[in-house]
Amino acid sequence: MQHIPLNQFEQYINDTILTRGLSYFNKGYVREPEEISPGEYEIIVEGSEEYVVELIIKNGTVLEYYCDCPFESNMCKHIAAAFFYVQKDVLELDIKSPSKKGKRISKSPKKKTIAEQVNEILEKVSAEELNQFIRDKSKSDASFRNIFLSSFAHLNINEDKEFYAKQIETIINKASGSFGMISWTEGRHLGHAIEELILTAEKHLANNNTKSAVFICCAVIEKMGGIMHYADDSNGDIGGNIEFAFSILLKITKNEISEDVRKFLLEYCIDIFEKRIFSGFDWHLGMLQIASELFSNTEEAEKIIKYLDKAQQSEYETEEAQSIKYEILKKTKGEQQAYVFLMENIYNPILRKTAIEKEIQNKQFGKAIDLAKDGIQFDKSKPGLVLKWYDLLLKIALIQKNKELIIEYARFLFIDHFLHDQDYYSILKKHVSTQNWNAFVEEMIIDIIKKDKWTNTSLISWIYIQEKWWPQLMELVKKERDLYRIEEYEKYLSKDYAPELIQLYADTIKAYLKNNLGRNHYQTACRYLKRMIKLGGKTKAESLIATFRKEYPQRRALMEELKRV
């Protein structure tokens, strides 16, 4: 799910949805948000019926958003309306008319969170009242009943995986439409219901109810894996739950567990692998990864190795399987035999990296360098791997304090490596002499420009910011003439270049409106008009607004947005 900055939410929402959301907000259909817990909000939005919107907000960014309406998209008018409500003060919006369906709620003092309200009630309610509530709710609400039973199933001596599997089957059957297919909308509801179950497993693990956690996660993996091929999981809710359950099982293997749980989980992983439920997914080999953490004798280890050897049907599977096998051999045969296996399969990049790191650890730097350079030659058609081997060469050079090689490798990696494994720039600055630094950086910028990559501008501007070369940064921004780019660097340039930024905004906004139609784009243009005013360009902004009113009188949405500036 895409993270959405609250101060730019209009840029992330379809124009039609945005307009409908604003209409709902203006009609007062959005109720005041309830803060469930810090940063987590529940908002009722009235449509053909009442819908619940959930937002998780942190540091001014919406990390998650969800609506229980049947709209077949992850962004609906109810969510858009909720965004407008949350940002109403910033956007200087008022609710123009009260809702016909419910009470209009005016701004009120900050309320207690739902969690705080629940705690207050629990302190006052009697045990008998609470027991009766649970009995009644369990009869009438299947979801509540499932969560309650799952939370306390460890108290039942007959608890097993099937207990949870039946619960999940009930949830899946409810979500399945005609022909057993699960739509995107139902997939989301299903995902939320199963997530509640996995969160229960996590709580069981925290309370040392390991068996319950294992049963829940195994049931989730098995049943959710079975629907992957006939469910629309474009939003990742189903796969995300499998991954969540998988991570908990892997965590369990790192802890001390009882023999019956160890044996059950080991046999379960092998069974799922044999059934090929996750064939084509990373989880297929992942089941053997979990099993490799659970064996307790040579017979079990050899059984896992047999399956690992069978699993090698593609380059990726071969690499992963050999990596797991290497770890098993270390535990069963010892470091020496495992090392022989490592060198026999050195063209596996996972094993090559392991071998190089092992030689570095043993201070066998010559061997480590040879392995890295051999990797560069062998993997020359795979740029990502080549950079990985250069990064290891740099680490060796740093250990050996070889200044010449440090500069050579760090310079190469800084220019070519999009995802930096180390702070190459700081390494360069530390090892290039102060008197030569500016010339070194300028030469590096020339080489970056020659590369003609889409990341060049970002990398060069980053250098200018590090060096506080503001004139060069201003020239770069002028060449880009991109509203987002101007805003990004405004904080660095506004002190010395406010008039230039105002003019740049003006010219770029003109071009932007000439080439873009729709309220979404008009709101973007108006937001940057406001930035012009903040920079001291009120007169320029007003002149620009007058020009737009004269040039685009037929754009009614634009005229409306200009009034808000």
C-alpha cells in the first residue's frame, strides 16, 4: 500500500474520487474521527449506508487506509472524504451543510482514545457482567466468537491445528463468491479477519503458549496457501498474512521449544513442501528453511537435504537450496566439510558472499580478494552482483587501509550504486585530501553526467547539498523546471534565492496548467501559488491568478480552486 503524505493527498487520488470525497465532506457526511490508539483512527462516513474508514497516521503520513464499502479499489470516495476531514483546518475548509443522515459534529476538545475508554469501563464492570457479555456476543457474532476461542484455546486440552483450520475455512467460505472465486474486496475483508488470528498467535508466543502459536500459523499457511490461485490478491492481503505467519514460525525455531512442538512443525513443513502448495512462491523453499532449523539428528537432516536436492529446478531455487544445505552441513558435518561444499558451489552468489566474508573473518585477505574479483568476472552480466563484489573489495581495502584502492572502489560505487551498502561519500571525503577535494568532486560530477542515468540529477543535487554549493543547486533546479523538484530544494535555497524561486514557480505553474486538466492538477497548481506567497511573492501570485482567470474562464474547477488561494 502506498504511503500518502497528508499535505499532498490530493496528488494521490483519482480526480473523480477526489471530487466525490469533497462533496461528501461538504455535506457533513463525515463524522468526527475516533482515535482507537495513538495514530490509529476510525471514521464513520455516511453513504448509501454507514461505512467505516480506518487510517493509520504517523509523522504526517498515512501509512494505511481501509474502507469496508464494496467499492472495487483501494481508494474510494469515503476514504477521500476522511482525508478532507483530517486536513480541513490546513485546507481552511468548513462543512457547508449538516448531514441529513446524522448529526453534524463540530470541533471539540481532544477526546480520550478508544483504548483509554475501554480501560475505564473494564475498571468499573463486574466479572459477571463481563462474562454475560462474552456469552451473548459469542452467540450472535461469529467473528467475535472466533477471536475469543482462538485467544484462549490453549486452555483446551483438545486444541490442535484443525481447530483453527475450521475457523479459517468458515471465514474463507463467507468470502467466496460465485464459482468459489474471492474478489479484491472480499480478499481485503478476508485478509483483515485472518490478520486478527495471526495477531492472536503473536500474543500466544509472547505468553509462551508456543503450541497455540504454531497451530494458528500452520493453519493460516495451509488454508491461505490453498486459495492463492483463485483469489484476487492484488493488494497483498492474503500473501501478506502468509508471510506474517511464516515469520512467526521462523521466530519460533530460534527459541527453545518442546519436543512434541518441534516434531510437529518439522513434519508439517516437509508435508507442505511435498504437497507443493507454494510451488512458484518463495514459501515453497521457505518451508525447508524452517525445517532446517528444527532437525535434531542426522536422519532428519539427510531427509531435508534429499528434498533440497530435488528442489533445484531453477537458478534461483538452486541458489537458495544450496544455501540452506550449507547451513545444515555446518551443523552436521562440521566447518571443514561445509567449506568444501562452499568452494564446490562458489558460483552461487549466496555462497560466494559467505566464502568471502569467512576469508575476511579469518584474515585471509588474498583469498577474499581473489574470490571477489573472480565474482566480478563471472557475474559481469549481472550489474547488481558486480557492485556487491566491489563493495566487499572496498571493505577489505578499508581493513587494510589501502588509501588508493579505497578511493578507487568508493568512487566507483558512489557513482554506480543506486542502493548504497556503505556511506561511500563520507569514505571518499575522509580519504581524499582537503586541498584536492573540490576538484575531485567536480570531476566526479562530470563522470556522473556522462553516465546519463535517470538517477543523475538526484545524485548531483545531493552532492550540492552536502557541499552547500547553493549557486550550483539553483542552476540545476532552473534546468529541471519541475514543481516537485523546486519544492524539494526550496528549504535550501529560499534564504538566498527567494526572488528566483518565485519566478521559477510562476513560470513552471504556467507551463503546468497549460499541459494539465482536472481538479487534481488545479489543486496542485494552487498549492504552489500558496508557496509563492509564503516566499514573499504575493503580488506575483495575484498577477498570475488574474492571468489564469482571463486565459481559462471555461475551467470552472480551476476558478473554484483559485478562490481558495
